[in-house]
Amino acid sequence: MTNDKRPDNPNENSGYFFFKAKGGKWESINPDDIQYIHANGNCTDIVMRDGKQTITSRLGIIMKQITDPRFVQVHRSCYVNMDKLKSFAGRIILIGDEEIVIGDTYLESFKSHLKLIK
């Protein structure tokens, strides 16, 4: 193991996601670093606090492979990491410095993932 807790063998079930970057090199993303994932035309942007990675696959294809329950669909074109949720009001989510609008179809599902203290 290295200091960043990444396994020496990337084939181990590490929890890291590997994607093909420019030049054909496979790179990893720690799901803990992902704030949200959203469609960008025929590509998908994986947004992290320190930047984003664009993957040349459609959102639906990627999300079939990412089965981590922390990622909840809030819009036809967006999934959020519930661990990164700062606040929400009505249909607006705040993740990092980004405001994301919850689609009408996804509002009740989103709320079902919250533990609200009343």
C-alpha cells in the first residue's frame, strides 16, 4: 500500500474508479473525492473539489457501472454524492460552491435519502 491508501495492485477491490483518459492511459478517481457527476453532451463530467475529469461515455453507461449508493440521481443529467451535500432549500442543492437544481421527477427520491431531524 502507498501513503494515499491506494492498493499496490489496482485489480484489488479498492473502491477506486478507473477511466480512460486522453492518450489511452487509465487513471483512477477516489469516489470520496467526487462531488457530483453530470452529462455533458455525449460525455460525462466527474466534478471534484479540485477540478473535473471528462469521460467520453454517456452518463447512463457510467452510472450503470458505479453502484455506490452515495450517488443519487437528482436530475435527468446529474447524480450527486450525498456525502458532499452542504445544504438544500426547496429544489436547490448546494454541493461545494455549486448550486444544482433537483428535477421534479427526482425530488421525492432525493428526500428519501435524507435523515431529517425535525
